[in-house]
Amino acid sequence: MTCIGITAGDVTGIGPEVVLKALKLEARAEEDARFLIIGDAGCAHRLNARIGLPLQPFSQNATPGRFCLLDPGATALPPHLLRGAPEAARAAVEWLREGAQRCLAGGLAALVTAPVNKEAIIRAGIPFVGQTEFLSELSGTSQTVMMLLGSDDRGRWLRVALVTTHLPLRRVADAVSRDRVELAIERAAQACRDLGLSRARVGVCGLNPHAGEGGQMGEEELTIIHPAVQAMQTRGFDVTGPSAADTLFHQAYRGDFDAVVAMYHDQGLAPLKMIGFETGVNWTLGLPFIRTSPDHGTAYDLAGQDRANPLSMWSALQLAKKLATEPRASASGTKPVIVDRPATAPSRSRL
């Protein structure tokens, strides 16, 4: 049976809570996968006393259950840490490393990562840009692309691949290169095929307002993005652009495109979170293993209140499970992956 790893994230945030709540929803589904939580045992058991997931300790020498817990830490974390405590930040990074190494060794079919706090990790003395970049470096690849995907209540999807990720805005223009645009187009199209979509039509955003106004408001569209789009068209990709982002996202939302390539973080994530905040999933394309995560942060203001909505984490689990257990569309022509809301989905609330 396929085994999927889940890192607990920052224990002073909502990560452990949404992990256990999402798995409680999963417990009602067909037993087609096992799940290994990687995190602090004390924290997990304190939360689980209320949630009631059938959780058992992981052992190399015993037959694993459906929901197991692995605590790789040498010492237990204190039960009452302050928000963003360095102990919690360092532990979150080690759990992330443990999960990735198990994926690379073939012990896990996929990795789902709960939220961490970048600022807390950096304050704890660890150089850190983001989980996507950390996993890419650990895997020895620079060919990854961040994709965010989610749907609204009517099943209308946005799938957004980013050319650049966690960069200050003043550095974005220098980081947009023809190679990175071509890579994002290629990864976005492959993601559509892996999801089993009937087509892989990709729309590419411009960097500047109105896609540069023919060079009057920036030249990146003329010198970088348009040549990249033309090159990918020559290679047979169904791709158009660069287009003004405000118009392109409207077109994608109504179904004209299957994926959008955005030039920078907030250009792509603002419309995605507008329509799919509670179902949003972060999918790292190009890693040697499947990695997904919920599309929200640690939400320190909700931690410890039993108010965190697990739907984004549940969606991330569903996508990881589908990708890990079903043949890829590029090889078999499978039906689209549709991540439906559970029948007992939590009400819509902020994270």
C-alpha cells in the first residue's frame, strides 16, 4: 500500500491541528494509502486526545497501521512554546529534511508539508527561503516550479505556475529569464497531463502592466517572455502570451486556459486565493518525488483554539494520494483528478 509522509510544520502554529483533522476526514475514506506523520509525539498526542485519530507509533519492525507517527527528535519539545519559538522552527526544518530523505530513499511515495514560518526559521539561525527551495536544494535540482491550484464552490479551477517565487519585488525583473519562463510553461503543461486533463492550454502573463504596452511600459515582454512563448509553440506546446495578467486570469477562470504562468508570487497567488483560499494546494513540479502542501501559513492567531479549518490540508493530501496511487495521465490517459470537498467539509472560515 502506498505510504505518504506528512510533516507537522511549526508546532506553535496550526500545522499539527490541520494535519490530524485532515487525516480524521481521510479515515472515513477507502483504505488505499497509509500516512506517516513526522513530528513531535507529545504535541500530536495532546491534540489527538481531542480529535481521536487511530494513531500508532511507527516502528521499522512492526506492520504499520494506516496512520502512524514518527518522532525523529532526540528530545521532546516543551508543551507550551511561544509563537515562533526557535525550538519549534528548528524541529520543523528537521522534520522536513527527514520526510524528503525518506522520499528520496524510496520509503515514501509522496510528501505533504504543513506550514512553517520563514521568519522564525531565519531567527533560529537557519538560512531559509521557503520549503520549495529547501526541498529543491536537498534534491539537487534547480528545475522546480511552484504551482498553486484550487477551485471555487462551483468547481471552477485556477492552476498557476510561477516563474519566480520568494523574491523581493525589486529583484523580480532581473530573475525573469527566458529559460525560467520556458521551464514554467513546460512544467505547467506536464502538470495538466499528470492531472488527466483533456488538454494542456497554457496562458502566460506579462510582467508589466498591460503586458508592457508594446515596449512602452517595459521591455521584458518583447525581449524575454514573447521569445520564450514562441520557442515553446515551436516545440508543440499549446501556449499563448504574454497577456495582461488582469485579463488572462479572468479568461482562465472561465475555462479558456487550463493553467496560467505568472511571473511573480503575488501576481499568481492573489487571484488563486481569491477563488480557492480554503481548497488551495501548493504542488512543487520537477522534484524527484511528489510534494504538496496547503496554501496557507502557520496562522499563529488561531493556534490552540480548535478553530483551524483543515480543508486546504485535506485537499493537499488528496492530490498527493491521487498522484501517488493513480497512473500518470501522460502515460495512461487517466481521467482528471477532481479533488471534491468531503461530505462533512468544515464551514468556510479564515485561516
